[in-house]
Amino acid sequence: MTSSQSENGTSGTEPTAGRKEWIALGVLLLPVLLVSMDLTVLYFAIPSISEDLRPSGNQQLWMIDIYGFVLAGVLLTMGALGDRIGRRRLLLIGAVVFGGGSLLAAYASSPEMVISARAFQGIGGATLMPSTLALIRNLFHDQTQRRTAIAVWSTGMAAGAALGPVVSGALLAGFWWGSVFLINVPVMLLLLVAAPFLLPEFKDAAAGKFDLVSAALSLAVILPVVYGFKKIAADGFSVTSAVAIVVGLALVPVFLRRQRTSSDPMIDISLFRNKAFGASVTVNMLACFTLVGYSLFSTQYMQSVLGMSALKSALWTIPGTLAVGAVVPLATVLVRTVRPAVIIASGFGLATVALLMLTQVPEKDGLVLILIGIIALAVGLTPVLTLVTELVVGQVPPERAGTASALLQTCQELGGALGVAVLGSIGSAAYRNSDELDAPAGVPAGALDQARETIGGALAAAGRLSGDASASLVDAARAAFTTEVHVASVAGAVVMAGAAVVALIGLRSVQHDNARAAEPAADAAQTPKAAAQEPGTGMA
């Protein structure tokens, strides 16, 4: 095997994974499923927690948001730490922290305890996620097998987020609210038992010391930005949220300067000299922007416009998860003969068509169209995330896989937060300014003011009215929210069309697998000595 073959990740000459490695992948899926599930598992549990612990409205929001907030904030730090102390060791530490946080949350006796426990879960999740992806890089050296393993990993992420509300609803039907957290504990115990036998240890001997200053700066950059966008999504634009975002962005040059000048940087800035690497990270963020941001509208439409229960609407998302599970392996096969740029741009193109289709969702009887639209959106974007993940993780040297994984997932979290905030703000503006809420028949001014805030507020206000006034307000609010869905769909389609262009231009140098495999072989046939001595050049 030549050096060039090794660096480019071509299959055929790399050592192939056996039964032990595939069983190990199954073990790695356990934390992936749980960490992604816990992003959505509180959708059903919050009413029961609120009834038992009586949190304030602000505390209730923090119970939901603190997990993803902390998760996004410390991912980079944990990725760099894993490269230094060992990825399996960090995975085991994360299992203890995540399991301990889950146990604390299950038996919390106050809102403050739930919030603290969710923060611990976020730290544990940030410890687990980059470790799982980096260990896949160490387990699967053959590119074809590695891409399949990453496809399974990506499907597990999507399935976990989709199953969170379903699992939560099923558990709450027979148990107390703490069960949605307690279910994590035996799974983490299984991970602690199985990981030492099935997973290899890997750390970068040349990584140097852990840079505490870089870690602090990364937190100072990420936390204010994520907080600001989450506040905008929850409460609308405010000076506080704007200041938080500006402060975080202002520290980006400071963080980058530290990475350039430090002898032991947290992120190797030289990775971005490869245009394809930067483009991969960008399209990854844009995919999460729409995939996460638009889920807010589809779930609210099914519940508030179509009148479904949360559990029923969650169950209707399962066909989309199954469709994703079928299409992701297809993408991993196509990339052997089709350039990744074409496949990724096609995925964004399908997402654009899906969103344009969703601009036609009606006020009534729109279940079929909304399901077709969101399934097409997921089918278009999930393979994008899979291929981009493989491009980033598979093409960096193994010793950088932890940091690259953490960088990728930080961008995913930031993209999701941006999507919720930006699309949410655009949609809210469309809702508040819609003509449908101008003068519903018989609705008093106070109820109308509440109705203009959110569709949830409108339905609550309608519940206090009677007769024709209540029905009139409900119809007006549902029509206004349908307009909100249409406007958000147009905004999302514009972003997806732009992402397709970025993918075609930024990833045009990345060849399909067969072409990359053939080039080193041809070079070796012509100049065997040069081929043996020439180092690989990475993605380009």
C-alpha cells in the first residue's frame, strides 16, 4: 500500500474490519442514540415535571435548553481532550457523567436540580459524541467500510432525535416523569462494561499539552453565540441576545490567533487550507440549519393546525426515519462512481423542492402533503450529513479525528441553533403580520393581542372564549400559522439552493472513490519510486 493510498483513504488495500469491529460499532451506537434522544425527550415530560416541581416559566425553558446549550459549548474542548488522554478513556468518563446526570435528573426534587442535572448530561454528551465518531475512524480503516459505519452513525443520530418524543410518551404512559432519564442509566452501564473489551484506545502522542486558554476562549466564543440565538428563537430579538452574539463573534479572531500562535493548539487551522474541508464544514452547518430549524414548523403544524396529540405527531415522523435508513446506504454506494459534490448538491436540490412543496400546505387536511415534504427534506439532507461527516473525519489523519469530529458537531449544533432562531424569527414575523389575525369576528382586543404572539397563545385565548368567537379565533390563528409555514419554507428553500451552489463549487475537487483509487495505482505503475515516496494530499 502506498502512502498516497493510505492518506486518501482508498479501499481495497486498507485492512478490513471484522466481526469484532462491527459489534464495537453497535456499542458506539448506544451513546449516539441516547445523546440525540435527550435533545427531544422532554417534549412530553415537561408538563408532568411542571405539575410536580412547579418551575417558573424561565426555569422551564432552561430545563429544555441547558442540555443542548452545554453540549454545543464544550464539544470542541472534549474533542481536543480526547486526542490527548485517549478517546476510549474519554468515552468511559462521558458514560459516567451522562449516566450520573441522568440519575440525578430522574430523582430531582426541585427545578434547580433538574437544570443542574441536564447540564451534567450536556457535558457527558459532549464527551461521548466526538469520541464515538473518532473511534469509528480508528476501527474502520477501509474507506468503504468506514463510510458505511458513518452512515449507520448518522442514521442513529437521526433516529434518536425522532424517537425521543415517542419513547418519552410511551414511558410516561406507565411510569413517572423520571423514567425518561432513568432509562439512560442501564445503557451507560452496558457501555462501561463492553467498551474496554471491544474498543481500541487511541490518543495522539504528538498532541502536546492541553491548552486551557484555548479551551476557555472556545467557550467564550460558542456559549454566547448559541445563547443569543436560542434567546432570539424563544423570546424574539432583544438587546441582550444581540450583545451575546456580538461578544461571541468578537472573540473569534482572538481564538483563531491563539490557534495560530500556540505550540499546542486546540484546532489545527491548517486543515482549512484545504478548500474542500472548509466547504464540507459549511454545507454541514447549512444542512443542520434547515433540518433542525424547520422541524419546529412541521411539528407545530401537525399539533396546532391539524389538532394532533404530541405522541401522534411524533409517531408520524417514524416513516421519515425509515426512509432515511433506506436512502443513506444508497448514497454510500453512489459515491463510489459519482462525485460527492454532485450527490450532496442533489440532496440540497431535493430539500429545495421539498420546501417549495411545503409552501402549498393547506389550512385543513394537509397531513399527506406535510408528511411528503418533511420526508423528502430528511431524505435529501441526511445523506448530505453522512457524506460530509465521512469527508471530514475520513480524510484527516487519525490523530486529528477527535478534534475534527468535535469541530463538525459544534458546527451542527450552531447550525441547528441558527436555523431555529432565523427561521423561527422569519416565521414569527409572518404570523404576527398576517392579515388573518386583523379582525376575527367577535374576538375581544385582549384575546387578539395574546393570539398575535404565538399560535399556542391563540389557542389558549380561544379556550377562554365561547361559541363563534372561539371558533373564529382558532380558524384565524391556524390560517396565520399556515402562512408562517409558507414563508419559512421559502426562506429555507433559498438557503438550500445556496447550499447546493456551495457544494458544487467548494467540493468540485473531491473525486469519487473509484477515481481516487485509480489515480495512485496509475502513478505507481508509471513511477513506482516516486509513488512510494510521495505523501498523500488529502481530500483535494
